[in-house]
Amino acid sequence: MPLFGRREPSPPPAPVDSPERKTGFFSRRRSSSSDMHRSSTSSHHTGTSSTKRHSSVLHRGSGDPSIHAATQSLRQAEAAEREADAALFRAKNAVREAREHVRRLEKEAAEEARLAKIKQSEAKALGKKGRALGPVRNQAPEPRKREIRATRRQTRREDAMREATYSDPSAQPEEPPAARATRQRPKRKAPEQDLAEARSTKRSTLDVHENCTDGRCVAFAEQTVTSSIEYQEAREEFVIDVDQSTPASDALLSPVTSGFLALPRELRDEIYKHVLNSGDKRAVTLQNRDFITKSGLIGVNSQIKEEFLDAVLFFAPVVHTTVRNHNFAHVVTFLNRLSEAQLHKFAAAATPNSDPEAKMRSRKIIITLTYSRTKMSTKPQLNRWLDRFDDPKRRGAEVRIEYKLDRDSWQNGGYKQRASGRASAGPRSQEEVNKILKATREGSRGYWF
């Protein structure tokens, strides 16, 4: 068989004549369907060829530098966005860890402060026990204390008599301090003997004072000084703590030369009462559980200050105070701190058959209601205040209380917190509700809410 054979071309296929179809009623439609099939096939081949042609055009245009640069920029932007997301995630984690660290630090600091406070209280208790050990220092024995008090009374009596002897104090030569310190002290006498001598001196000076017309004689001065000495001896019950090596002359205090304090306490109380009744109507104000007064008596000395503040509790006709957002805490604390005698003085004449004039003269507390902007309701605090007047175990029902409204603060929301009647309220609390409503109506005239 030869290497290169000869291949004869195959004869072309014989044309197959399609069988003749009879023309019928549906023959035309079959022809139309086949024509449509051939046309759709040709259009499909045409569309495919056009798509391939378009893809080839894009493929040829991908080598454009501008397209390549835009693609690179897009890829860089996507990478930067992924890095930004990762950085944000790391930042959130860092913030969360920092907050947790700060929270742990605060808890540790609070725990250390609590332990330090406990340690401080224990150390304070141990310090008190430690100071109680050992010998007692800087305290004079009881006989030495009596000697100091007797010497002090005798020195005050001599100084007062010397000042009363001379009508012109400037004519009397001043005694040097050294001579006064080294002066011979009289022998100490018993307190009963000193009081008896003072009373006898007072009786002897009364006879001489009958012939005095101007009140400037020696007998009048001796009578005044003796009365002052008796009063001071009756009220002085204090202990002078001095060292045993300190001489008695160094422990003596300067004599009291105030003429006002020489008066009896009852007379001073009447003076305080007159000052309170004749002064400013807003002279006494209750603020933060303490009294605020405009009187200058509290600045004289500590004794007059204490006496005047005590007289305020007994004789002040009106006490003013301010309540913000129905917070009556300081008023309740003030009423609870009053003694029975002070509360009895504050009790109003509120019986049905009482005299109206006596009721007007009785003492009272005027409360000015003021309001600030707040989202919380203040009616629970107001209801607690009103419940005090129905409870006999609580203080407040026996005190006469009046209410006023701060007009400037009413528009801050006070109209929303105004009092209202309650079904379970007693007659006394309902009376207080009516007072508050009357004060709000009178103080809020002109406002439309």
C-alpha cells in the first residue's frame, strides 16, 4: 500500500425531494411557522455575532492608559476603605478597653477610700483610748480651783469698788501691771461667807441711796456692782484648767465691765423681745436649718449671741423661710429640733372659739413657695408635708403656717405642681391645701395657663 494514498472525493449527496404536500386548509400556516423559525434563528446568529464583535472592541480598548489608571485608583480606594474599617474596629476596641480600665480604677479607688475610712475610724477610737492612759495633766485639783474662783471674785469686787469711788475715772492714776500682779491677796473666804457679805453690803447701801437724787452717788454704784456680782456668782459654774505650776494671778480673767450683762437675765430677755417685735418684719429667716437675722446683737459677743438666738425661738413673732419645689425638709428638721417649751411658744391659738385678735398676735411661720424648672413631679413631697397635719405623732399641726407664692418662679412650672384636693385627706390637711391654693391664686393673677 503506498505511503501517500489517493482518496477519491465522495460523491455529493443526492438531493432528496421533499414529498409533495397537499395544499389544505392548514398548509399556509405551517409554511409561515417554518419561515418565522428560520428568521428567528438568523436573528439569533446575528445578535451573537454583534456581541462578540462588541466584546472584542472592549478587549482591544482595555489597554488604554486612562482606563488602567482608573482601575488602579479604584483598587487603591477599596484597599484604603478596608484599612479604614480595620482601623475603626481597632479604635472601638481600644476605647472599650480604656473605659473598662477606668471603671476598674474607680472601683479600686472607692474600695481603698472605704478601707481608709474604716482605718481612720479605728485609729480615732484607739487614739481616744490611748489619751486616757497615763497621768492626767494640766488640771488643777479641786481645792486649787476653789481658790482660783474665790481670788477672782475678790479681785473683781476690789476693782469695781475702786472705779465707783472716783467720779472721774481719768483722775485716778493707773496702776502698773507689775504692781497689780504682786499685790497682796486677801485670805480666801468660803463662798457662803462672800455671798452673805455681798447681801449685807446691798442692804446697807439701800439706806444711803434714799438721799441720792441724781443716781451718781457712791451708794448707787455699790448697789449696782453688788447686784452684778451676785448674778455672776450664781451663773458662773465653769472649771478653769491651769497647770499646777501656774500662779493664781496669771489664771485670772479680766473683769466683766459691760453694763448690759450686769442686768438680770429676765430684763435682758424683755429687751430681746422688744427688739424682735419692733424691728423689721423679715428680721428672722430660717435657711438651711439655721436662723438668719439682721439684728446687730449677734455680733456683740458670744454670750449675747446665744441669748438672742434663744430669745428668737421664744419671742420671734414671724419666722420667714423659702421652700423650693415643695421640699419642706429644713422646716421639718426645725420643728423636730424644738424643745417642748419652744414648741409650746410656737403653738397657734387655732381653736374654733379663739379670739381673732389673739390669733393674729400669735406666732407663725410664713413659707414662700418658689419653683424651678424640673421634669420630676413634686406632688409626692407636697403630699408628705400635708400628711403631717393629720398625724398626731408628728409636729406641725399645732403651728400656725401661712403660704406665699413667688410670682417670678410661677411660670417655671409651678402651675403644673399646684396642690389639689385628695379623697383620703383629713380636715387639717385639707385646710393647708386651701391655704396653698389661695396663695397660688392670689400670687398668679395675670398668668394664663
